[in-house]
Amino acid sequence: MPVTTTATYGTVVDKFFHRRLLKRPKPRFIFNNFGQVRMMPQKNTSRLAFRRQENLNSDPVVLTEGVTPSFDPVYNFDVEVELMQYGKVVALSDKVIIAVEDDTAVETADNLNQAMWGMLDKVTRDTLSSTASIIQCSNGVNGSTPTEVTQDDAELALDYLYSNNAEKMTPVIEGVNRFGTAPIDEAYWVLSHTDMRSDWKALESFIPTSQYPGQTAVLQAEFGAIDEARLVLSSQGSVNSGTYDNFFIGSGFYAHSGIDEVAAEMIIKELGQGDDPLNQRQTMGYKAFFGALILDDNFGVNLQSTLA
């Protein structure tokens, strides 16, 4: 296991060193913000099942006087997810802790925390990418397959959600008497890549967050709205060989889960733990039980596009 030493981390001896560290780039973690959260208690295996009843047939049945109609069976539908354990560990040498000018351990712990939530966000992202229903954009003019996103393509994704009775996830943002603003419809969410920002802005229905009549309900990663969908963007969005996944989602589309109390934990071991007789290494890391799954494929769709 590689140990972080002064040779790899570095120390400053020939210049003034400002103790306040520069900010690290921090992507927005959007994919675990919109799914249902279902935690599982300990000592109950690592496989979690979700169940729903299938809708009964609603075709009209005319009753004959005095005659009992046929009984309809009630069916259930189960979906399951296996919770896996994810983790990462780093080791700092005693010299890094003693001699390096910055507060290495504190910054490393924060760095690990960011890495953990980023890792779990990617697990959910990849689940959506591998299992979601797909519509490929086809109304653009860039000559690629799929094409760039157009208003007509976005309407097809919204039509898919409407036709499958997907419930919207946000309430109306009512209009107020403020110049240059517009009310926002009840909306689905769209989870997309930051590379797509110019393409979304080009749509005729696009409204930036700055033109929302109220800002209290705006998410940190939110970019704007198109018709009945609100956009959130992340540099960790899903892209493969130039094809971008844009997830249009309604309520109940997906879920993620962990195990209560041990779902995620940060573990810090001081110098001298384990096989360290000379107090030469401090280890820091995290581990998490986690799983993500599609609950109902009818309530979400992946609108795939390329860039304009």
C-alpha cells in the first residue's frame, strides 16, 4: 500500500508558505438527491427488496343482475438490490504529520469525505445509465446519432413521463410582480452534465434560475427550467464516447439504500496501529454499504444526446 511521504506530498523549505490551502475543485453531487432513501437495519442480510401491487384492470365490467362477476387476481411486483461495500484508505507517514507545514490530516479527512460522497453519487449515476429507458435525440442538425437536444426531443421525453402517469416532483413557483421573471410549472427533474449547459440554453423554452420569481426553492446545482422540467447539472454527469445521458425523472423512479448506523463511516487510526511498531503511519479512510436501483422504469427516461 503506497504511503504518503514528504517525497510524494512535498514540503516547503525555500519559500514562504501560506498555511491557508487553496480550494479543491468540488463537483456537484446530484444523483442521490432525488431518489427515495430506504435504510435497512443491521443483521438483516445485505439484499433489500421493494414491492408494489400491480394496478388492477380498469376496463368497464357490466354486472348481470344476481350474478357474481369473476374474481380478479392481485399481483405484486418486486425489485431487489444487493448492497455492496465501497471504500478508500490513505496512509500518512509520521514525517508528513510532523514536518509538513499545512494541517495535512484535517485536509485529508475533508478530501476523503468529498471522495466518499462522490463515489456513492457515481454508483447511482451508473445505475441510472445502465438501466433507464432510452430515447435518442433525432431532431437536431449536427449529423450525429444521436443528435444534439432540441425542443422537440425534450417534449418526447416529457411525453414519455406523462403517458406513464409519472408524478411531478416540484410544486409551481408562482409568478410575482417582478420585472423579467416568469412562473415555473410543476416540474420533473432533469439530471444532466455541465457540458450540456449551452445546448439547454439554446432551447426556446429555457428559463434560467435568475428569472425564477422566487429563489428559496432553487437548488445549488440547478441551472434553469424547460417547460415542465427543471435542470440540475454536474461535472460528474453521465457521458460515454461523446454521448450524454440526460435523465428525465418523476417521483418514485429510483431509490438508494444503506445499512443503518454503518451505512457510511470515516475511520481514522493514529500512529502505531496494527503492523506499525515504530509509529510511522497514520491511516485514514472510509467505507460504506450502499446500493441503488430503478424502482419503476415508467417514471424516468434517459434522453441521450450529443453536443451541438
